[in-house]
Amino acid sequence: MLATDHRLAEEEGGLARVWGIRCAGVAVAVCSLWYVPWILASMNPATPWLSWPFAAASTALILNVLLTCINNWSRAAGPPVEVLHGAEPLVAIIIPTAGEPIDMLRRTLLSVLDQDWPDGAMCILVGDDSGRDEVEALVDGLRREYPAARFLRYLPPARGSVHRRGEAKAGNLNAGLQVLDDHHIAAGFIETRDADDLVGDPMFLRRCVAQLLIDGRVAYVQTIKESLVAPGDPFGNNDPMFYRGSMLSRHAGNAVIPCGSGLVWRRRALRDIGDFPAWNLVEDLQSGVEALRRGWRGVYVPIVGAVGQTAPEDIPNVYKQRGTWAIDTVRLLVYGSMRGLNLRQRLQFLEIGGAYLSSVASLVCFVTSAVSLLAGVNPLVSTTVAYATHFWPVTIALELLFVTLNGRARWRNLFRTREMWAGMGPVYIACIIRAIVNGPNRKPIYQVTRKAHRYAWYWRETLPQALLFLLLLAGIIKAALTTSLLQGSAYWTVLGLVLMGSFLTRSWYGVRRPRR
């Protein structure tokens, strides 16, 4: 029933570079043991308002990086196997839609049908939350065009209805699972695919279902998700460091994150967790945690399983999407249950929340360093030599680690990732506060990410970043005129200036000047 797929290179996404990551991680650990005690012992007692935030933020950054080193000590991926032709089991493919353009939905459905999987082994369900006649007409047309495939279009219970299990996407998906039960469709595997996500690799189902067949403990299989983006991927939507980097470490630690699309579930595992959870804003992250808590496994296969036909390319849409992820993560880590997860799994999920806190800690380092240069006072009391021998080794080790974690991705991708994490800092602060203050029983209303770009100069939305940029600029100008630029504060200020300045250019991305 299965065959080995030798085209899946073992070193995909940096598997062969694990020793480089380990060496860089050891360097970071050694330098951190040299740096952190020194920084805590060198805080300036005359400026506690400056030294304490700087020391706390620096230490938090180091701790999260060390956690990343621990989690990435091992990397792995699902074995390179595929289902043989003629041995394909029935797969139900649920595609929830909530008003996406009909042409976009049609392209998604055609990509599902055109992959290397027999039509007769597919049951395609289109969950229409918009209730449009155009969706019904599309499904009817494809049913005639592909008679071997089984199509079902269903209308989920209305939002707010007592019969709906989940207000957002989870409610639509759970309605689809109920339709399968009502029609007695014995599909042992469930693929979930967003209405705007094309099938990336034509062997997607053949490779993912194989993982579920070889190991009955596997609950779900996640693949790489990419998007059709503008040249340069200006908002880092494809995030190669996540999909081709950290997902490998999560597989090794049995903490793979389901990402909602390009994903295949075992139906029995979904039943075990009570179908798709609706407590959080979106179902993907929490569904993975619920399965892992019950002893199931998640698998990552480094092939492109989903290609979004669009991705956020204006500031409000970026804020909305990434803000949702941040709130979801913080809610889960603060108020959700991790009971049943082992230490290694907990550390993997803790790293996700730590990444958001690191974004905030970076902002603290930028602000305190700029204020230090402007006020002419140092958060630390140390000689130039002592500062250089403690600060620069750990800084260089961190940069080496970032490079090794980046794997095969280009330098531009590494910079874009850091730029987005720095620029999104003010948004993440608001999201963290909102998630904690609202408590476990109150969550924001989820809205589908807008599929059309609205290009404009979003200066109001980036006002916090602009004010921080001006503060950093003032600090570095004053330092250049009055003091040496070799101070550690100057390093943080310049780094923040570069990252924040680059992020600010995204506030008017896509705006074209009218021709004269």
C-alpha cells in the first residue's frame, strides 16, 4: 500500500544543518553564562528606571533564545513515503467558505481535483457560510464535470445558533463533520483546506495519507503553507524560518502545529478531541494541543501542501491576521490546559508565546537604549573593555544562531522576519494585554482575513512605530555628536532604527504616485 518517495530530500529545510545549529546554540549558551550574570551585576544603581527594564528585557531575550536552542537541538520530518496507486482510501475534503470570491473558490476546488489522487476516493464538502447561490451553482457545475468525485454543499447553522458548534471556522468545519455522519460517509481521513488555498504539491494527499496509514497514533499531518506574494514577500507571509525551520524541531519534539490548511486529520482523532475546538478564536493551534494532550502524534511533511491565492499586503490586514494569532496563542498558554503534554512538548509551545514576549522585550531594549543616549546616562556601569568582552561575544553568537536557524532561506528572508517582529511589537503588546484582561471566557469576534488589498498610507496605524523611530534617530544623532558610538546602547539603537525604519515603509506599501 505504501512506497518510499526518494524525491523527498532528507535535508529539506535544513535537516542536514542541525550540527551547525547545535554548535551555534552551544556558543550562545556559553556566552550567555558569561553575559547575563555580568549584566545583572552591572546595573547602574543611579538609574533604576533605566537599568532594570534594560536588564530584564535583555535577560528575557537571552532566555527565549536559549529555549529556541534547546527546542532546535533535534530536527526531523515525516518519513518519505507515499500511497501506492490503486490503494487510495476515501478522504473527505472540507472547504469552508465565508464570502471569498467565486473565482478564487473555483481555482481551489480545481486544484484539489487535479492532484494525483483518484476522483472516486474524494468526497469534497463545501461549507457555505455566505449562503450564496453562486456557490451552489459552482458545486453543481463541478459535479457534472467530475462525476466520479462526490460533492456536498452544506449550509452551517447560523452564527449565534444553539446548533452551531463554534462561531468562526470551527463551527463550519464541525458542521461538515456532522454532514459526513448524517450521510454515513465512512471517510477515515479528513483534509481541511481554506477556500483560497490551492494544492501546492500534486502528491499532497498521497504523501500525507501515507503518514496516517503507517502509524495509527498519528492524529494529523501538516505541510508547508505558502502564498502568492508580491516580489520580495514584503510582509514575510511565507515565513520560511517557521515552515522550513522550526516546524522540523516541532516534529522532532512531537509538537507539530496544525495550521488549518494543507492539513490532513484522522477522523478517529477528531472524535477523540470532540471535533474542532471552538474555545479560541481559531481552531488550528488548540486542536493540535488537544490531540497531543491525549497521546496522539502530529507529523510534519516538508512539501508545499497549500498555496494561498492572496496574502495580507496592507497594514490593517497584517495587523488583523497576526494579531489574531497572538491573541490565540496567549489565551491558550495563559488560560488553556497543557495537562498531558510532556516537558519537551511544553517547551515547544512555550517558545511560541516567548516569541511574542521577545518582540516586546526588543522594544524595551530599543527604547531604553535611545533614552540612554539622549539622557547621557548608561543603564550599566562598566568599563569599555568589560562591556566589549561581555556584550559582543553573545551578540555575535546570536547572529550566528539566527543564520543557522534560517537554513537555506535567503538573507532577505531573515531580515524580513526580524523586521516584522520588531515592527509588530506595539501590536503584540496590545494583543497580550487584551488576551489576559479579557480572561478565559471572553474572546474577540473573529473575522475572516480580507482577500482584497487596500493600498493607502496608514500613518495613523503606524504612529507608535514612527514615534519610536524618531526617538531612536534623536538618540543616535546626539550620540554621534557628543559620545562614542561604540557603546552597547548605540548598537541597540542602530538595530532598532534599521528595523523600525524598514517596517515603516510598509505603511505606504503599494501606493502609487499619480502621474503628472
